Amino acid sequence: MSRSEGKAQRLRQLEELLLAFPEGLRKAEIARRLGVHRSTAGRYIEELSRRIPIWEDDDGRLGLNRDDYLNHVRLTIHESMALHLAARLMATRTDKHNPHAASALRKLGDALEKFAPLVSRHLVISADVMDGQAQRHDPVYLDVLETLTRAWSEQRKVRVWHQHGQTGQVHDYVLSPHFIEPYAVGQTAHVIGWREPPNAVRTLKIERIRRIAKLDEPYEIPEDFDPREQLKDAWGIWYTDEEPVEVVLRFHPRVAGRVQETQWHGSQELEPQPDGHLIWRAKIAEPTEMLPWIRGWGADVEVLAPAELRETLMGEAKAMAEQYGWFVSSTPGDQPISTLDDFFGG
């Protein structure tokens, strides 16, 4: 191995070493791990710092500035298209300004400018959408998301001040982030992690975190934690330790085909009926979370089970009818409107 090749290898080892220790290392420890003299390690650090961002604190620890460190990724045109589709979904399903997402899209667009100019152009357009005036500029949300990202990547706990959705009270917790999950229905994002108190896994809506501070205390994510398993029964983000509830819906023939085109839930089962209706079944952790989706089908869907979900929709249909001046009878002697089809003439 030539001298230049050996030096290049040492620089790669140094970069990998700093990546492996987000809390940083002292120069003497770096020299020991590289097997070189401390002065040689110092020269390597100085040269590497001209290529990548390196910080040094008052205690003499050195580390990578992960906010500015660039990862090199090579993508095929099909992989780039997959990112484009994900970005478009993000651009149309979030109302928060995210300069990091916009910057990532522009970089991807620049990389594809000569190879696939049309795809490149639309990636830049998607970036412009994310940077547009229509997006809500929320510096608190962005700071919380950035801090959670750093803490999750470094496996450092955070202290969060979270506002309760119903009472409006703000409580502070120590949180060990395990996973961050977007939620398209509410155009929100959630962090799943170990919360102290109550010393259990909990989900917090990121938009309700009013303040956050990264702590020096490390944590370990349990090996058996799997977000796929955690959310497999969830309709979106709600999960429970209880057994999932079977939800049975009856769709009108005019939308049955549309329903069958999409895998709405991993457990769903479809039962086409002779009259053209479609019975849809799935086991859901918290059926209440399905309400916005069910409402969106209007009179084209009827809840058959569970009874609590059916009664909720019946009550909403009655309230809606009364709001628009329709009389809905609930006395045994009359013929009440019993399904949404009856109400809307389906």
C-alpha cells in the first residue's frame, strides 16, 4: 500500500470513528483507536475538517456536526421516482413549512437534471410547493422536529413540554424517541417512545410539543421494539394493548369497485355480495380513529359492527338531518331513518 493510499484509508477510518461516537472523542482516544501518534491524529483531524464539518467542545472532544454532514447516496431512476412520489405525498399532506425536505428535493432534482430533466423539473416544483407561502411557518414545530431527529439519531433522551389536547394543560416528560410516524389524515406527525412518567411507551403529537431540550442521558431502544408490530392494528396512529375490534362495513354498489382498488388496512377482508354491495371487514385497534374515513363515504357506507361505532354514526346522521331541517323519528310507532341510505335516498 502506498503512503497516499494509507493516508486515505486513515481518513476514512477517522470519519467512520466520528460517525460511530456522536458524543465525540478526545484526540488521545482517536489516536489510540487509529494506532497513530497524537500529533499524526491531529493532522488527520485538521485535513478531514476541510472536507466534512467537525466540532470541538471545551473539554477537547471532537465529533461530526450531524446537522451539516452530507451522506452520499446513489439512486437509480426508479428509486428517484419513488422518492418523488413520497415527496409529492408529503407536499400535499402536510401544512408545515419544512426547509429540509425542500432542500433535499432540490438536491435530488439537481442530480437528475441531465439524466432525467423532466423528473428533475417536477422535483424542483415539489420543493417550491414546500417552500411556498401557503405552508405554515412554525419555528417551534421545526425546532422540535430537528431536536427529535438529533436525539433519535444519537439515542439521547429529551425533555418535552407537551400540551394535552383536551385540557390544554402543559406537562413535561422525559422521552426516549423510538420512532417518528407521519399521519396523513390530520396532516400531523407523532413520536413514539418511552415516556417518564408513566414509564411506558406512549405516542405524542409533535405539533403539541411546546418546548424541547436534548439531554446528555443515553438510552437503548429495546431489541423487540418494532413499529410495524406496534402499529399493525392501528388505522393510523392509535394503538392499544387490547385485542383489536372487528369493524364490518357495507358499501353501496356505486363505490364497491373503488373500495376494492385499495388495501385500506393490512387485515381487511372483502366479501362481494350478489346484489353488488361489498362487505368490508378488518380488525382495528381503535375503531373511533376510522370515523373521518367512514364519514367521507357518506351514504355509500353503512356500519354493521361494532355496535358502538354504528350508534355513533346513527347519532351523527340524525344530528345532521336535524341541522338541515329534516325530521328523524326515533319513536317505535314511526318508521325511523335507520341507515344512511334511507336518509340520502341511496
